[in-house]
Amino acid sequence: MSELRIAFAGDRDIAVWVLDFVLSRGVRPLALMVPDEPRASHAHALRDRCKHLSENNILVGTSFREPTGINKLRALELDYVLGIHFPYLVPKEVLAVSKHGFLNLHPAYLPFNRGWHTSTWTILQGTPAGATLHFMDTGVDTGDVIHQKLLHVAEDDTADTLYKRLKKLELEVLQEAWPQLTACNFIRIPQKSNDGTYHKRKDLFQGQVQRINLDEPTTARQLITSLRALTTDRIDEAAYFEVDGERFRVQLVIATEGRDREGCSELTVIHRDNAASAYNCKNEVQPGS
């Protein structure tokens, strides 16, 4: 068949990994869609890899869903738009700009954990972990599945370590599905609308999720599960307890005995809210936590 015609929409390190893979297969995006500053984390890295594009074909922020952006994408006669952790809602007009649809990689085993903080909810609720390549529709992570893989959640996983492993699995899922995509020969598997789980971003910040009641009976398993699920790369997402009106955040590192865990021999796990700095497992100062 003729060369695959795609637009690439994404951010984060996983988007850079996927774009490197796509380029290694001889496919150069005809358009690039990236977040605007300061929302973007890896827009510069993505742009550096698309120097073959003119600025006219790089859509920044929400310009992709404006009439000019939509018409620009339509005119490219795309086979797919490939979305990798693209942080915007995509209207139906953009979903329809390509021949086959708008693809999305999601760090969850759909239909479980649609939406935000997938690794946290996997640990908290005991739902399956995995990665899914699916077509986007007007819902949130509800479109037809192309390929997905399960991932075992280890006893020493936190939300942070699990999320890092899920991103690597996302790349594997895309790589394994690539022959189907390039041949435009794939099976679309509809998701069952009544199955699965969904979480908004704000769900994580509910008091009943993050707050540890020091006077409430619980089990060690329940407490450790909660701490694992709320240990991410952000201190404001951590569990907390309160004493005399002061809030203390708690994060967790689990080291399997006899196994090196990236040199984490010392650990500070409790942080006052609004503190000027926090400490990582090597007790090195982290700015602004």
C-alpha cells in the first residue's frame, strides 16, 4: 500500500517514544498537534523530531479544533490521527478528519479505569492493569479497542512505579498493533457500555480518598494499599493526616528484601503541606514540593 498518512497528537515521554518508533518505520507525520505552554512537558522534543514540517502544519494548543485547524487536517487526507497522552477533549469534527479515525493510547485495560489516574485506581480498587490502543469517540475512553495487554501489579508497586511500567507497555501495544495499522486491516472490538470504571481528575482529591483518620480502625493491608495507590510523582496527590490543624503528606517506597531498588537506602516519607522542600529516597532536596 502507499505510505501511511498520519497526524501525530501528543505529549509526555511516552509520546516521544512512540514518535521515535513511528519515524523508525519510515512514517513521517503530515501534521503535529502539541499542547501550549505551560501545559506541555515534551512539546519541544516532539517538534525537534518533526523538523520536516512547516510551522503551518504544527497546531499548538486548541487550534486543532478551530475551523482553520480542522480544515487543515481534512486537507491532508489522513489515514489516522495518532493521539498519545494528548491532554485535550477532541470534538466530533476532529474525530472525523481522517479516513479510519482518531487513535488513542491509554494506560489502562479498558473498559476499566477510563479517565484519570489509572494506576492509582487500579491499586485502590483491585481492577485489572494494562494498556489499550483504541479509537476515540465522543465519550471518554469508550471507543472501539484495537489491541490491549494486561500487566501484573506487583506487591511493591506504587501508583508511580506502576504508571512507569504502564507507559512502557503502551509502547509495546502500539508496536504490536503497527502491522495492522499500516495495512489498514484491523478488527474493532466494541467496549460494553455498562462494564468497567471511570474516574474524573477531581475524584482523587476527595477527602475520603486521601485522608487518613488516625483514630479510625483499619488493617495494615488497607493502609498500605491506600499509601501505595496515592504515591505518585506529585506530593499533592499523596495521602495525608492532620494533627492540630496541620496537614502531613505521606508517600511510600517499598523495597523487596535482597533486591536493589534504585539505591533507595534512606527514605523520608512524611511532608508538611506547603513546605518549601521535600526529600526523595536519597534525601536529596526536591524543589517546591
